[in-house]
Amino acid sequence: MDNGLSIRPWAGRARSDALALVKRKGRAANAPCSICGQPIDYSLVYPHKQSCSVQHIRSRRDYPELTWEPGNWAPAHLDCNKSEGTGGRPGLGVMGDW
């Protein structure tokens, strides 16, 4: 069903730019993984399972309108993020700067 929203897919150059922003801010803040709370080695790159990825605090499935909202992004280990899936957890984090 078309709800009138047109959200561009989480892919391509825009996704790469989002990851670069999350890595830059995460490194500057020495931010841990938003899922497991352990440190992230920001020098690691994909496909290393401990590399940084973009965690959507509010899931893209449930809140598609927040997909491209930087306040909804947090750093997470790639493997933690993949394990988390699309379900999310109620009350996970607070949107905003970290």
C-alpha cells in the first residue's frame, strides 16, 4: 500500500556518507557500540565483523521517515548490528547527538 512517503533506499553513496559521518563522530566521542556497549576500533573496515556500522536507534522498518535522520544514527559493531536485525528494542537509546 502506498502511504505517500517516498524514502530513498538505504544504499549507495548516501549510505557511505552516513557511515563516514557516524565513524567521524563516533571516533571523536570515543563512542562505544550502541548495542553491546564495548569499544569500537574505528580503524577497522567492512567486512570485518567488529568494524563500525550505522545503527538506526529507531528501526527503519517501524520508522522509515527517520532513515536519513542523523539524530537516529549511532555507531555499532557490524556483527552486533546484523544480530540485532530489524526488530529493535523498545526504548533503545535516545535520539540526538552523542
